[in-house]
Amino acid sequence: MRLILVGPPGAGKGTQATAITKRYGIPHISTGDMLRSAVKAGTELGKKADAYMQRGDLVPDDLVIAMVIERLQQPDCVNGFLLDGFPRTRAQAASLDAALEANDLALDAVVLINVPDDLIVERIVGRRMDPVTGDIYHISFNPPPAAIASRVVQRKDDTEEAVRTRLEKYVSETAPIVPFYQDKDILKRVDGVGSPAEVAERIAAALAM
Ligand code: AMP
């Protein structure tokens, strides 16, 4: 299965990606996670990406595209992958398309998770991440277990201002990739309002069609 997960920030992509990759036994490739690791490790890429990410801006295409193409060449991608947070621009979608085509590969589906704006803000502001496992929680909807509650952290770009910028970027830069995949007839639209289990069921049903 070669899949892409698209949706606004706070749509539940990270949570759903965990469920999907478990079900299909494919690697979860999150460009946000990869970039956060690079920032933490202080690599050249991380140094370049840090300021963009803190503002909620997109990291330049050339940096992200090179990072993803290299990742897709790793042996664990041979039976498929789930891309989460990539492509996020038309240029990224075109580069991915060219790279897959050059290897005679095609995408199976692009899952678009739709969530209304007011719910996005509520979800993001309460979002916390376990830095040890990468698991995602919400202070009211899905509180972390007591044993790890003291170590969960809020992402630096989960501030209201950065979230507003990220939403604007989603509308101006990322939403335009949707028709690109619709034209290829591989787009699956899924309602992202509901519990993680409900949304996971909708995704499984959409992928089985
Ligand atoms: P995410 O965890 O997917 O919300 O990504 C967090 C941040 O990482 C984004 O706000 C961007 O600054 C950066 N980022 C992640 N993926 C991409 C991408 N495909 N293109 C450009 N920037 C990205």
C-alpha cells in the first residue's frame, strides 16, 4: 500500500497514521516528525528548518523533497509507505509523482481528512505529545496516562499565532494539491469529526472500496 494522508493541522493525521501503518505493516513517514528530529539533533537541515517551523511557515520545497526522496529509498519502503504531511505543495506533489513514476510505482490512495476550523483550534491547543514514544494525546479528549503525564510536551508551533499561519498555509499551499489527486481518481474524502476509532473505521472503509 502506497498512501498519502492529507488534511489541515489538527485533523488527526498523526493519530490515524499510527492506526493505518499498523494495519498495513508499512512505515509511517511524517515529514513533521523527521524535521523535528533534525532540529533536535542540530543537523544542517534542522538548522535551516527551525525558524520556518516555529513561525508555522512551510520549510522550502527543495529541502523537504530531498529528505523524502532519500527516505523512500530505504528498504522498509519496498512494500509501501504512508506519507503524513507530504506533499504539502504542488511542487512537492509533482516531485513525488516523478520519483514514483521513475521507479514504475503508483500511489494506491490519498486520504483527505476533513475537519472544520473551530474544531482544529480546540484540538491543537490541547494537543500534547509524549517525546519518548511520539504518541499524541489531548488534555481533555484523550488525556495521557498518569505514568507519563509529567513528561508530555506541547509542540512549539501549537501556539495560536503559529496555528493561524499553518491554517493559512494549508488553504493557500496544500489544498491545491487535492484536485491533482482527484483527477487521478485516487482521492478518498473522510469526515474527521468523531473519536479516533470512528475516524479510523471510516478510513478503513474508504480504503477497502
Ligand atoms: P506537521 O507535524 O506535519 O504539522 O509539520 C510541522 C511543521 O513542519 C510544518 O508547519 C512545517 O513548518 C514543517 N513541514 C512538515 N512537513 C512539511 C512539508 N511537506 N513541506 C514543508 N514544510 C513541512
